[in-house]
Amino acid sequence: MKPARPALHETTDARLLRLDPRDNVLCVARALSAGTVLSVEGHALTLSRDFAHGDKLACRPITAGTPVLKYGQPIGTATQDIPRGEWVHLHNVKSNYLPTYQHGTQARFFEEEGGWQAGEEQP
Amino acid sequence: MSPEAPSTSTSPSFEGWLRADGRKGIRNVLVVACLVECAHHVAREIALSLRDRGVHLIGFGGCFPNAYADRMMRALCTHPNVGGVLLVSLGCESFNRTGLAEHIRAADRPVETLVIQESGGTRASIEAGQRWTAEALEQLAQQPRVAMSVSELVVGTICGGSDATSGMTANPAVGEAFDRLEAAGATTIFEETGELIGCEGFLAARAERPELKRILAVSIDKAARHYAELGHGSFAPGNAEGGLTTIEEKSLGAYSKSGHAPIQGLLKPADLPPRPGLYLLDVVPDGPTRFGFANINDNAEIAELMACGAHLTLFTTGRGSVVGSAISPVIKICANPATYARMADDMDINAGRVLDGEASLAELGAEIYGRVLRTAAGEPTASERLGHQEFVLTYKTSAPAGPGCLPGG
């Protein structure tokens, strides 16, 4: 039985899991082989590589320097332009978190409400 | 999908036991509490002989005094799910048994203190304890139940035995259920600040008032230092192999259990939430790390949630945790369909169905919410049915919540 989803997601393959309407990545629910054709938000995509369960792929193009959104929150910043359908991981994302007790960065993202400023200097 | 009123097919009201402080319980447990390891055998023999009659064994094993353990035992022995208490003391341990008994008596519960060294030793103490407990159970059975609504529930959540599926299925589904509970006026609590490293900004954005923002961020910072001091890295190669890219992403997987409601305050163990809504429980010790890890296992975390009044715990697991808990039932939510296939009898909710396209996160959230109501109404969870009544309480140094941590405080 097909689960109910908002209209935006009716044309995304059920093997890709969306965690929040704001996300620009989807989670791969089950292993998918290179060459598999999937519908992602109405766009037909052919996977360029094998994907494992738990991998992420871009469901929208992500511009370099902009946030990668999962759970509706930034999980990092794209370090290069990421086309729709591309694998999203360590090779094209960097963490925004600085573990040396400088935790203001993410709070600023929300308090300013203007979102992330591309190319912003980290403190 | 915004939280809406619960469907009428699952009644949001049920019956509970009214306690002296106005709180209501969803169970009427008789607790046998050993006050040092030396009293454990006697306490266990008493409790096990009456295990099918709602008698639960808890206790503190240490002989040296500890303010945190004292505070925790007072809170747990007067938990709304607890109807009566038998304290079992060896006699020479330092636990303040008199203070604890007075505290329980003031909370209008039947209480008895058995001191093994004064009662004639093991055999006589077991017999005396069994006699008292059997009589107390008769008293508990007479205690009336009153109407109770979902808005009077306190629901905690933890994840244990997590794997890559936990952040994709069970945890976000609990977030959906937490949003529904909060919309219904209930109190919800999440914890494990050590799993929220990278989420400081996200937490701060949800603080219900400005002075709480910094308090929340500082609590995560404290956790990061604590785990670093104990040699625990926060992001490991195994995480990247499992598909996680950044520490924020890993922590968000755990953090998604909290849903989207504003955060009302920061609790310390045994703090009672002053008003409904969502709270973060700070489990990390204060000051220099004296006694080791914040919580040595999942049941130590559950003990702290219960001390804050949690009637039940939503427990997500990917790899297959089997534990339940004394006092407050555990609802086990399985994130991984392969684990569910192997261990279905131990699980209450099969959240892995999301990965098979058989359910949406919103539908799972509704299912969990319904299960909460049925559990509150008396339906045993899987771990209750299987007899799981784990309990862990260790030494800790925990300072009171400072100004600004709680609403109105």
C-alpha cells in the first residue's frame, strides 16, 4: 500500500527517503546499482554509481558554498557544485562544526534568519 | 505535517493512580529498594518471589554516600508509578535510609524499612520482607484509579544500540510522536547531550526564551569536554563508512527524536518539569569528572528520565536492544527491518517499514502516539511482557540546574 505523501514527493522513488520538506538530499533506503533509473521530484535520473543503504544523494542541484540540508537543518556546506542525483559525502561536503568550543556559527545561521552567507569566514 | 489533535479512534484519556503530590501514575508498582550491594540478595529474593504481582527491584549498590544517589532514590521511590516501597538495608551502609523512608511516608505511600543486621540475618529478613510486601500489595490493590489524560503524561526518549537506520526511521518517527504529545499538552523529555555535539545552534534556535539559548549551548559544550576527557571521539571512521558525513549529521540523527517543539528548559536528574512541553535533560556530571562516564548504559539514562517523572520511555534501537525498566514501561521502537525480522517478539513498533516504503514517518509517529496511550491505559509493552525490569544507579556529581534553566526559575 502506497503511503500518503504531500504532492511534492509523489514523484520520488520510494527507495529514497525524505526526512524533511526542506531537504536537498534524500537517504538511500536500500542498496541501488549504477544504472538504476529513478524518479526524483519528477525528474528521471540514471544513477552513475552503486549506492549503499544510508548513502545520500542530491534531490536538487546544490551550489558550492551553500548548505546541505537534511532533517531540515544544515549538515555541512557543499565544497563543489553538486548536480541532482549525485552522491553527497566527504568528497563534496565539509562540516560547519568547529569542535574547539566555538559553537556560535550555527546559532548565527538561525538567529540572522538570512540563512548561510556564501563564502562566510569561519570565526 | 503539523501536529494535530489525536484521532478519536485512540482515546486520549485513561485511568491512573492519583498520588499525594497531584501527579498520577500509569502503573502501581511496589518497589523493593536495596540500599547497598550487601542487601541485594535479600531484596532480590523478596522481589523475585512476587515478581508476577508488580514488585520491582531497584537499588543503589555503593557503600559510600552520594548526594546524587540520595536525590535519585527519593525521586524514584515517590515516582507516580510507584504505590509502595520496601527499603532493604544491611545496617552499616552510609545510605540515609531514615531520610528516604520519611520522604516516602510524606508522599503518602506505604513504606517499610528492613535492616538485615537487626532482623536476624538473611532468612528471617527474606521472610519478614515477603510478609510485609504481600500485605502491602493488598493495600495497593485497593487504591482507586481516577481519570487521567494524555496531558498529564511525561514521556522520555532515548536511543540505544543505534545503527545507520536509527536516524532514518525510528528517531524521526519519535520526533513526530513527540510533536503530537506536545500538541496534546503532555511533557516530553530528551537527553544525552553527548549525542548532540554539533547541534548547539539548532537547539539554541528552539529555545523558548533567549536566556535559555546559551544554557543549552553550554550544556553541549560540557558534554563535549566530558567525553573528550574520557577519551571518547565523537565522529569515527565507522560513521563515515555507514554513510554519515559530518558530526552535525550524526548528532542530528539522534536529535531528530526531539521533534520540532520549542525547548522549555534544561533539567538535571530528579528535577520535575514545572510545566508541560519539551525539555532537555542534562545527564553529564558537573565539575571535574570524578566517577567516570555520565551514564554507563541505557538503563542509567532511563533512571534519570524516570527521576524527572517520566511515566514511560520511547526507546529506539537499530541493532536490537532488549532492555525494559523497573517502574516505567519501555516502548521499544525498532529502526532496522532486518533486526525486527530477527527479534520481533522484543519490539513494540517496526519503524523499519519506512525503508520498505510501507509507511511514512508521519504514520509511524501516529502509531507510536497510539502505543503511548495504550501503554498508559495498562497494555503491557513487549519488555514488560518478557519480564525486563532493569535498573542501574551509579555515583555521580550533579549540581542543581542554575537560574534560567527552567521556566519561571
